Amino acid sequence: MSAGSTSTHAVRPPWVDDRLFPFRSHFLTVQGHTVHYVDEGDGPVLLLLHGNPTWSFLYRDMIRELRGRFRCVALDYPGFGLSTAAPGYTFLPEDHAAVVEAFVEALDLSDVTLMIQDWAGPIGLAAASRHPERYAAVIIGNTWAWPITGDWHFEWFSHLFGGWVGTQLIQRFNLFVNLLIPKGHTRRKLSKGEMEHYRRPFPTPAQRSATAIFPRRIAQGADFLAEVERGLDELTHLPALIVWGDKDIAFRVKEREAFERRFPRHTVHVLRGAGHFIQDDAGDEIARAITRWHPASRR
């Protein structure tokens, strides 16, 4: 482990239902934060990163299916899921990228297949581009990796939900969890227990600030997103599996085709009828696609 990372003995909260999330919780101190992660199975490493407002719970179905063939590592960013942020943390995506970078170094992960979706795209690709030697492949879900200046499809969302009104709705009513998570599932309806596991990490307005940062950074984080785009040059030689929900209202065919151009060694698997949260909406199908595609499986 690096000097900035140590094991810690944080306690998994009692509201986590072992039937819904049947994995051992691990905790690691990274840059002063208590980072929760699951580490299941043996084999090639799958590093599974979540977006907003989710956590490693998002990957539960995929981990069940894949841990017989792969080592599935899924962490929660500080302030999300079961991770706790150090005082003064800003929850900016570039800060999350730095945590992911340090986390990978702390566990000394290598030959990593990175899975990204939503804000995990910019976060994960930024971290990977700084140490491309640690990465062997990438799985790209509905996401993006470049500034969106001039694209009204994204700018209206950023201005609406990243402005004063949107921030108040997120902090007071947990809007992203209560509205966007159900809307982002088009194949299936989440159970009350599943929804409760998405609500519980953000019980107070102060804790919901972590989710309120992201919308405004779509428009205001152009410098970071430009850095992410430049860093793609370090990764585009990697084999890529693009798994794309075609009923996502956020990311379109346009974004998928941009990744196809960027990653010439790509395979595309369209998830017919799947919404934004593809890991939860079509986890079993994604797991099968990964097993068929992954170089280690083919060998």
C-alpha cells in the first residue's frame, strides 16, 4: 500500500441487507477518507466504478454473475455509499479521480479492466490515463469524456439541476435518488428494499451535497473534462466493450459513436430497452457480454 493508504476497521451499517448485498465490506483509508469497497472472486481484475447518485450496490447483480471468473473490485467515492469523506472534501469529480488513482495504487491493481458509466466515465478515464500501464481493457457504459460546451442537451440539465433551485430540490428532497433512479430503470422496477439502499447513504441535506455537486460540473467543469479528453490518447489502444442502454434519456447514440471512433478495438453490445442505470437494469446481460468478450475468457 502507498503511504497515503492504510487498512481500517470501519463498521458496515446495519441497514445494509445481506440478502441484497451479499458481499464482504472492506474499508481503506485513502487520502484521509474512509473508502468502502467490495473485493469478490479471483482472476482478472474488474474495477467497477459508479456514477451519481449511486454506489457499489449498483453492481450487485454483475458481481454475483462474474465473481466466479473475475476479481470484482467496486469502491464507493468519499461521501457515497458506505464511504466517509474527510473534513473539507469538495466532492468534485477531479477529486474523486484522485481517490480512484490512489485506491488502485494502494491495492496495487494491475492488468485492470475498467468499467465506467455516467460520471464514472470522466472519473475513471482520468485516473486510468495517469497510469495506463495498470490497465488492460475498458468497458464503457452510457457516459461521456469531453467538454459539453454548446451542447444544449447537456447544458440545460446542468443549469437546471446545478442551479439554486435544483440544488435545493436535491438537498431537501433527495431528488436525484427519488426521481432519477426510478426513471433510469426502464426494464425493471426497483423494490422498496432496493430503493432504500439508494436512499440510505444520503439521509440529510448536508450529506446530499455530494450528489448536488455533479450537475453543475457538467457545464462548469470544462477544464477537467478537457483533461479527460486529452488523456484518452493514453488509453485508446485498449480493447473496449461498449455496453449501451438505448432507452437512456441522458446519453445518446451520438455519444456511443464518439467512443466507437475513439477506441478502434471496440465491440458494441446494445442493451435493448435498458435505461440509464444499465448495471441495475441489465446487469445479467452485461455480465454475459463481458464473459464472451473479455480476452481472458477467450484464452
